[in-house]
Amino acid sequence: MNHRSISHTARPKQGVAGHLLLALAILLLPLTQFPLQAQADQTPRFEPLGLFLFELDGKVLPDAEIYYSGQVGAVLVLTPELPYPIAVVQRNQTLQRLVSSELIKDPAGFIAWSLPATKTAIGEIRLLEDNLPAFSVEGKEARFRTKPPLLGPATLEDIVRYDPSYAYRARPFQPEPGYMSALEQVDTDTLVKIYFSTDCDVCRELLPNIIKVAQELDNPNLRIEFFGLPLKASEHPVGREMNITTFPTGIVYSDGVEVGRAHGHGWRFPSMAIHHGISGIKVDVEKLLERQSAPPPPK
């Protein structure tokens, strides 16, 4: 099948456990290293971390909410199964009890930790064989588990339900108005099929922007659909059939015929990628990486 390609190779993934270790051991520093009074001019915030499940006494709690904060150095867990919020800290191997009334949910999706930001050490954490933390709390054994990847056709609601951080990171993105205006005027039956993996670092960076474009487009002639694959796309029959080798891959169809593809960081500016796929315009992806905003649409 002939297609025009906008390509950039996605960087290798560290392994799913690496994301939590990154949050715990690299992004995050011990709570004791952050003098809270010094942060009085900036309320610490916890942001959604949706790659993991929380297990208590052998039971996965699907409604448990997991957040992280690089400001204060903690991974926060909220669940009605515990009488208080807990914060997990890797560097000093501690479990901290927080105060519910000091944690304020913001409509934007983060949790603000209002001063005095009370914390009490209540235990220690240990790393299991999968390098994920485990600990005892309220006489129960707790641990994190990696989420199975989201596979198959997925709606926007499915993706956000799987990992709320996609919606959180989509919220501030502003699609390029010139390209959005052009896409609103597409008058042929156009389908954009996005193949992604929830285990892919590049997808975690770029998929929120694609989601925002899909949310804001209002043209019945142009549809964006999503399909989840394992990180090794060749292990899935659809990945083999569609020759998916890089994530995300977006294929643009016009009247049922493939007219273009964009790969990896070719989706940094999604509305531009769709426009160029429809129009047959080739893009230097390396130059895109140097830009903070998309170049204007060609006239």
C-alpha cells in the first residue's frame, strides 16, 4: 500500500515498573528534603499517575487514586479502604500518613496540598522482585502492580478511564488554530486511525495532544479513532496487518483510501499532522522537535 510517511523512531521504553521507579526514585525526593515553609508561595500539588494499580491484602482496588508530586517528593494514594491518605517515598524508604482536609482536589485534575502539609511517618517500604514498592498499613499488606495494557478499539472515555493522566495533560494543550480551522472545512469522508500503546513513553507524551484535538474537532466528515496495541506491536495481529513499528502511528484515510501516515514525534502537533496527511505534505520531524509551536498552515 502506498502512503506518505512522517516518521520519527520512538525511544525505547524502560519497562513499566521503571515509570513508578522514576516517579519514586528520580523525580521524587524524600519529604524531609523539602522545607515546607519555603514553599509557602507555591502550594505543592499531586498530579495523576495512572500506570499502576493499588493492591491491599491481595485485592486490587480499581477505584484507588494514585498521584505523584515532584515538589514534595511523594506518591499519594487515596482509597476509601484506608482511613487516611498515604504517601510513599522511595529515597528514605518511608510511608507517610497525610491529613485528608489538607488535600484539595482542583477541577484541573491535580490535588493541592495546603499548608501546613502535615505528615507522619508510619512505616517503611520495601521493593519486591518486580521493583515495585510494598508496605504494611493498618495491619494490611499493600503493594503496587503494573496495569495490563489497553488493547483493541478504544474511545476517548476508555483511554481516560484507563489512565486519568491523559486527560490531565491534555487540558492545557492548545491545538493550532490555523490547522484546526482547515480541518473543520474538510468535506470528504476522512478517518484518522491512531495506533498507540499505553506502555509507550512517546505515546504518554503525545497522546494527550491528540486527545485534545479529537475533543475539539467538530466536523462530521472527519473522525479520529484509537486502537491500543502491546508495546511489541508485531505480537498483535492488527499490529502485523497494519505494519505498525513505531508509536504512535496515525493513518489518514480519505474515502476509505490510505493517503498518509505520521509516526512518533510526527504527532507533536496533531492537527498539523492530520492536515499534512490529507494534503500530502512531507514534514521534517527533526525540525519539529526544535519548535515550541507548529509552523503556520501553507497558503
